[in-house]
Amino acid sequence: MGCFAGSLGIATALEAELQAIIHAVSIASGKGWTSLWIECDSAIAIHFLANKNYSVPWRLSVDWVNCCTTLSSMQIQFSHIYREGNQVADCLANYGVDHEGHYWWDSCPPCASAAFVHNLQGLPNFRIS
């Protein structure tokens, strides 16, 4: 499949999650994909996906409406996952914070390879507070 990372500038955590969803849907649509599974560690972002009539932050509202329109023609599944359950996504988010621009990889990038192998092996990730 593939993965991406990108810099967002100044944004709240919710805006970052919603922008990632918008970008993912745009990429999937551009590649002609008709099925999409969005897994996100933001329960609020998943809530917005499940209840498309809720208002997202105003600066994302036009992009969100366009995203939802695109999703209406796709088979979509979405689910919540704790951050510890997807360290690859966390690595990609950190890459986006540290690098300017937007990046797409057709396979696992070096910045996330250790986390990817860890996930493949089914090893646990612990939440320590």
C-alpha cells in the first residue's frame, strides 16, 4: 500500500489528525482506490468520521466536506487504536514534524522500519504513565 508524512506548521492535535485523514483520502482517491481503512488514535477524529454532520474546526471545514463527499463513493472502515498500538504512525508523525514538505513511500520508510518490524513480530507496546 504505502504511507505518508508531512509538515503541517502550527496545528492542534485534532487538526493534525483531521488533516491526515483528509490527505489520506485524497491520496487514496487519486490512486483510484475504492476501499479504505482509516485507523486513528484520536477518538474525536473517529467520531467526526462516524457522524459527518458534526462541525470540524472552521479552517478545515471546506476540505472536510470535500473529503466526506469523496468517502461517500468509497467503501470505508474506520477504527480507533491507542497510540501504543501503531508505533509506525507515531514515527511518521514525528518525521513530518522534523521535515519540511510532504512525503510518500510505497513501502516502509527507514524512519519507521524498527517499529514496523516490532509490529510484524506481534511484540507488545506498553503505556507507562
